[in-house]
Amino acid sequence: MLTIYAIPHSLYCAKLRIALRHKQLDWKEEPPPSGVGSDKYRSIIPSGNLPTLKDGEFVLGDSEAIIEYLEEAYPDNPLMPENPRQRARYREMSRFHDTRLEPALRQFFPLVDPATRDHDIIGAAIIAMNARLEQLGTMLSGFDNGQLRLFDCGYPITFIWLRVITDRLGTAVQWPENVVAYDNWLSSTPSVAEEIAHYMPHVEAWLATKLGTTQ
Ligand SMILES: N[C@@H](CCC(=O)N[C@@H](CS)C(=O)NCC(=O)O)C(=O)O
């Protein structure tokens, strides 16, 4: 049985669970021992990264490295094609999520709490996000949606956060038409739909703490 160290509202932990669900692997989930950033957790994984995978004695951090490992160690229900150029393209798309789109989303998180909300920063975050969404729309035009792929695991959760946060802030970003179609397709795939059902309560709980609406 695989173990993953995870925290409930982590986007990258959700990304990993989408891959685990798609590959129909069994796993158990544990919080980081003694908490996020603790010495105890860093003695298991020096970077303190969440998610981290434990497969027997083998311990590995970083959602992307973990999914690539699972793909090689458990090849059933693949997320990667055979062709080297297609594989490279999937990796490019996945890194665009992890190093470009999601960091643009991260700018919004501190803006949810009314105490740290700043309208100039919101405006700048929207401009930066619109540029990334436009780039994503162009990059997606080379793909047909059929079966879930490596790079599909990160995007749906980032899209959810972007929608709920911009809604709560009473603002909006510009969604290219094909990105909306991509999001709709992603949400209709079984592994993503299952993860969304599992994950949404944690999104709502996080928002409630930031907005001071917890009971
Ligand atoms: N590139 C990493 C990013 C993961 C990440 O940012 N995880 C956050 C939680 S969402 C984390 O590890 N926080 C704890 C820490 O940085 O000590 C991955 O894909 O796993």
C-alpha cells in the first residue's frame, strides 16, 4: 500500500490524488508528523514538501516527480504516451502549470482575507493571470481531449481555486473559450470528478476561515 503525506487543502496533493485515482492505485493518507515544516517531517523528507510519497522504504517529494515515478513503477492505466516528443510535450504542459499558472494563482490567496486585501494587487494579479490563461489557450490548441494525461492532473484544481477566489473577490479573469471547454472536459472525467467531490469541502473550509464565516 502506498502512503502519501498530505494536508487537506493542498492543491498539489489533490493533483497527485487525481493521478492515483486514474491509475486505480490504493493509497493511505497521513498528515506530516508533528505538522507542516516540523523537524520530524523534515527528517522524513528534507524539503518538507507536501505531497510526499512513501512506497515501502522509498520516499519521494514533489507531485510531478511522484507521478512520473508512479507511471514507471505502476504502468497500468498510463498517463504518458510512448512517443518521446509527445512525452516531452506532456511534461512541458505540466511544468507550465506548476511553474507559471499556479504561481500566478498563488498571488490571489493572501487577497482573500479582507485584512490583507489590496485592490491594486488584485488588479496586478488579474493582469498576470489573464496573460497566463491566454498562453494556456494557445498551448492547448495542439491537443484533443480523450483520455486523462500527465499534465491534466494539475489544472482542474487550479481552475477551481481561481473561480472561487475571483467570485469571492467580486471580480473575474478572462477565460479563453478553449480553456473553458478544457475545464469542462476535465471535470467530466471520472478521476477528476471524484477528486473534486472529495476536495471541495476543504476549499469551502479554507475560504470560511479566511472570510471569518466559520461557525
Ligand atoms: N512543486 C511542488 C509544490 C508543492 C507545494 O507547494 N506544496 C506546499 C503545500 S500546497 C508545501 O509543501 N508546503 C509546505 C512547505 O513548503 O513546507 C509539488 O509539486 O509537490
